[in-house]
Amino acid sequence: MSWRRLTLVLATRAVIRPKLAVDLLRVGWRFRRRGWYGHPPFVPLPPLAYVQWRMYTAYGDESATPPARDVERYARWVGKHSG
């Protein structure tokens, strides 16, 4: 699955389940690059090196794309453990 497809799948699930949408937004905000507002494209995206490291430590391949169910499970976990 590509990152674009993963985003589409998660967005579709988030529309169906608003609580998941909140949890996914929370995760996205946690992963944002510091100072994102001062550099183009002015979108709170994580640094590529960080994403590659996370994929390597989770899946053994820095170019892996996580399954939607893994991202959803992590987002729900973050939602339960955020204060």
C-alpha cells in the first residue's frame, strides 16, 4: 500500500468514525516537525528521517508503509492514553 492509499483509507475510516478522526489528528500533531510553520510547504508533517526510522524500527524496512489497521490501533491507543 502506498502512503497516498493509506491516507485515503484512514480518511475514509475517520469520516465514518469521528472519534478515530480525533485520535488520528492527535497522532499527526504529535509527529509534526518542529518549526513547521516557518518552512515550505507550511504543513505540519513529520521529518522524513524520523518516519524512515519509525518504519525501520517497526517493520525492519525504512521504506515500509504501515498497514491501516496498525495506524488505527496506535491512534486509538494514543487517544486512550492522552490527558
